[in-house]
Amino acid sequence: MAPFISDILKLSVPERILLVEAIWDSIATEQNQSYHFSDEQVKMLEEELEAYRINPSEGSTWEEVKKRIRGR
């Protein structure tokens, strides 16, 4: 593993998330474009958010989702 990777892994999760966001933003800037959701994607996300607002206890935790993904 490259030395700088081990330094990155020493950062807290919030710090690593900020780093990833900064990297993503720099890529988008270099590509002179940003990601835009389609109307269909926006509608789906709005529906999911509304379903959550109606019943926030329904659904899966992030830990449950990760276990399902890793179990495939």
C-alpha cells in the first residue's frame, strides 16, 4: 500500500468523507461538468424521501444494507 494511503486511513470517517468529496469536486471541475440527475431519478429520490418522512422506522439500516451486499 502506498504510504499516503496509510495516512489517509488514519483519518476519521468524517475527514475521509470530506476528502472524497474534495476529490470528486476536483474531478468534476477538471472535466468542466457536474453530475445532473435525470427527471426520473429526481422523481424516484423524492418518492423515497417522502416514504421515509411518512415512516422513518421502515427500511434498513446502513449496517443491514452492507451485510446484504457483502453476503452476495
